[in-house]
Amino acid sequence: MPYKESDNRAPRDATMRAIAEEVEIARLKFPTGKHLLAALGEEFGEVCRALLEFHYEGGPRENVIAEAVQVAAMAIRIIEEGVMEYPGNEAQCGNEL
């Protein structure tokens, strides 16, 4: 479904900015994009842990948000860059959206 600024179901600008900033940080820190699938899995585990801590231990909601932003950033990198460990996948990803 296309993104529409006026659609209240669309992501908020602040959310998209936070994700874009995280993508930029990740690309500076890990420019080759190697092991993006493993990074996505790691971030997913961290958001799960943050959610459990929030629900059962009163952990901060900010941790859940921060980890969710990192999951989204890794997913965007996979969409845009492909996964280096699976040759040929790069051709199926990229600027085709």
C-alpha cells in the first residue's frame, strides 16, 4: 500500500525520521552490509527482550521503541541492499520499490 502523509494508518514522520537516522548510523558503522540477516535476527531478539521486560518488569517503553527502530532499520537495509551471504539476492532488492 503506498504511503500517504494524510493517511492516519501511515507511519508518522517522526517514526520514519528515527528509522532513517538509524539506517544512516548502521551504514556508517557497518558499511559493507555483511551479515544483515544475522543483525536483523539479533535486533528482533532485543526487541522481544525489551517487550518482555516492559510487560513483566516495568522496563522502560523507550527501550522497546529504540529496539523496534533498529529492527526496522535492518529490514530497510535488507530491502535496499540485499543480503550478501546469499549471492544473487542483491539483484532482487534495491531501488525497485
